[in-house]
Amino acid sequence: MIRLLENSDLKTSAQIKSVFQISYAVEAELLKAQNFPPLQRELESYQKSDNQFFGFFIDQELAGIVEVDDKNDFTHIQSLVVHPKFFRQGVGRKLVAFVFNTYDSELFTVETGVQNLPATELYKKLGFHEVHQWETDHGVRKIRFERNI
């Protein structure tokens, strides 16, 4: 079941941060990143964010989260995280499909590390295509994908 998470609530934002931290720790390893900014994101950043957070629950447990920034002319998937306990169970795919079905956009965008093969493969399977790659100042090569509807 997918539902909106009230990130302005302190307890909810702490749950969001917890899932992000454990998921991003795995991503940092995949990317061989020594300094990974998503792991340094403060609780207040989640709580005060204007983005929308949707949680995927399995047996009352928060299994994954998608953070969405809905712009005027496109929808950006700011973050997509899955708790490692629920890897390879379709959680990420279902969250992205939810975004496609929820937001009335002609263009969807998402970014990840080039070496995050599980994410890059998922996005390609879901119809995204690569539009740009670049080096970050923290040593991670990133890739931007777009999907036109």
C-alpha cells in the first residue's frame, strides 16, 4: 500500500530519514563514495521540505519511499529509496509507477549515480532514457534520465 507521508510531523520525518539513511548507505557502497551528501541530510531538511513523500508499506512496515518535486512543467523524482530488507521485491518499480499515475506531467526526470546499476536498470526498464552525465564535486559520476509521456 502506498500513502502520502506527512513529512512535517517530527515522528514521520524521523521514520523517513531512517529509511533514507539505511538505503543510502548501501548506495554509497555501490558508488564507492567516501563522502556521500545524501547521508549527511539533516532531519530538519526532511521535515521542512516542500516535496511530497510517499511511502510503500508491507505489513505495516515502511519498505520504500519516493520523494517527488512537482514543477510547473515537469515532475522530478528527487529520491527513491528502498529498505534493503525489501530489495528485489518490486517496491521501487511500484513507487515509480505510482508517480506516473499520480502526477499529470508530460515529462518525468530522475538522477542517480552512474554506478548504481540496480537504479539505472530500473529506470531504463520503466521507459526513462539517459540525457546527461557529469562529475560531482564529491567524486560521484551522476546520470540524469527523462521520460516523456
